[in-house]
Amino acid sequence: MPEGDTVFRTARRLDEALSGAEVTRFDLRIPRFATLDLTGQPVHGALARGKHLLLRVGDSTLHSHLRMDGAWFVYRPGEKWRHPAFKVRAIVGTAHREAVGVDIAEIEVVPTWDEDQLVGHLGPDPLAADWDAAEAVRRLGADTRSIHVALLDQRNVAGFGNEYAAELLFLRGILPTTPTPEVDVAALLDLGARTIRANRDRADRTFTGVNRGGQTTWVYGRAGRPCRRCGTLIRRGEQGADPTRERITFWCPSCQR
């Protein structure tokens, strides 16, 4: 699932492949930007803001949000793609590399000076150089909803999705339905920042410290299976009423109280 660490690695890969080069191919396969052409413009770099990816080309920024299924791949010009062409939504190529965006749900192009229109609402990002832990604690601590819902709100803190929310709450022994004012949000966010930074440079995300398939999570995706700590069956439920947001969560009813 593309959460903050996945988007960070994607941005780093695009930055390494394209930064400093001139665009030789620019193709956005969505009606709104189908005629936009940034060929001949220099690529200034790529960076992540929470779950948002920003690719700066010339005076413009190509913004993308991967949602559940989106991904960017890097190829050499002429190299065969590993996915069907009808899934491609964006192509940014240079003389030596080609970035191909597949199944991307959101694409926008804005003047770089207007990036805040797209990401200015986000809370502090634990993977950003300007991570402000105190501000993240203030925002999250002011939320009166359940901690699972509050932690997923990107306006409080940017980058955590369903998997992180479920795993961090397990590690802190907190039920996902707990009202946020009853939670030590400073300790929760400290753990979250340390965990997402540890996963930032891993090919496969892990919360247990084990990288083998099926052993990387404590509760996420494990409904009906025994808790790795106490043996109680993991439960699955929904939080929040907005159908456009991540709502599924997992927890151990014995370890999380």
C-alpha cells in the first residue's frame, strides 16, 4: 500500500533518474492535460509530501497521488514496459531515463509557486527535513475523534495510512476506537516517526523486524489469526463514516485496551 515511506522512495527514485536532465518526452494521458507539453524543460527534482509526489519541471510541478493502486516505474528509453499501455497515465522521459506512471488516481500540473494549493493543507511529515514534532502533536492532540480516524487525517500528520495506523496503535496498546484526547499522542507520534524512518530505506515495509512474507505485521491484514504476542484472535472493523477514506482497521482485543 502506498503510504508515506513508499511515496518517499518513489520520489527519490524519480529524482535520481530524472533530476538535472532535459525532458524529451512528456505525455499525460488524461483529458485535462492531454495537450500540455513540457519537452525541452529541465527537471529540477522530485520530492514527497506525505502521500503526495511532486515532480518539478521547468516552472511547473507535476503532482500525483498514488492512492491504492498507483505506481511510478523507471525505464531506459525503448525498454519494454512491465504493464499494459492502457494503464499508463503519465510519461516523463529524458535522453537516458523514462518515468512511467501507472494507475495513478490523481494528476495535476500547477505552477511551482502554487504547490501550496495542492499540499499546503498537509500536517507535518515525519520524513521531511522540516518535520515539526511539536506541531504534529498539537494538531493530533486537538482532534476529538477516535485515534484511528485522527491519525489517518493528513491535516494532522502527513504520511500515515491504514497499515501504519493499525500497527502503531497495536505497538502502543491502544484500541483504535479510543478518543484521541485520551491518548499520549506525543509518544504515539514519536514511535510513528521512528518506524516510518526505519522503513523508508527498506524494500519491504516491516513492523515486526522480520522481512519474510506474511511475518511483517502484528495485526494488519491478520483478522481471525492469533495475535503474535498473546494468541487472541485478531479482529477487523471499520472506523469513520466517509467512504472515500481508509476505514478498515485491525486490532488485538487483549493487547489493545
